[in-house]
Amino acid sequence: MTKITLDPQLIKEMETLITEQRAKLVAELDKFAKKDPHVADEYETSYSEYGDDVDENTQEVTEYLANKPVELQLEKELKDVDKALKSIKAGTYGICKYCKQPIEEKRLRARPTSGSCVSCKKTITQEL
């Protein structure tokens, strides 16, 4: 089987973008969450302590409930970023994980962490 390769300059450009994106995600998570020492690459939303009054407790719970879904979304994005960086190192970046064909440059520029081509993604999500 012939190995499919993308333009090395494009891959380097995407690696730079993805690395910058990773730093931003980690910085954003660090604002309100701490790394979970028990689970690799997972975070846990911090639970603020404002005091013991009912109003303060309400504020603590409200803040936690607002931050938790944000944490989960940022963690998902971070996992996608890490997968993309791993695929760059493995030499498989830009190749669809389903059909093994190159992902269009336009798609990679729009979503540098993409692991599938538009056609396969539409098929999987049934957006035909």
C-alpha cells in the first residue's frame, strides 16, 4: 500500500496552530479546574468556598454548575488536540481514520484537529 503524505509545510503549520490551541485550552481549564491526580488528562472543576451563609452556598453551587459543562467541553477539545498532535508525530495526520484518504486542506484549516474527511463525517452523522 502506498503511503499518503500531505505537504510537510501544511503539517508544520497545523502543528503550530494545534500546539497554540492546546496551550489556550489548558490555560482556560486552569482558571477554574485542577488536574485530576487519579485520572490522566482529566480535570475536576474547583468548588469555590465563599462562606457558610445560604446565599454564599447558593453562589458556590451556581458557579460549580456553570463551570462543569465548560470543563467537559474543554476536556473534549483537549483530547482532540492531543490526538491530532499524536497523529502528527506518528505521520498519520491529515488522513481520514475511516477511508484512509487525505483530508482536504480546506477542512484541516477549518478544523485542524479533524480526524475524518467531510464525506465520512457526513456518512457517520447521517447528514446526507
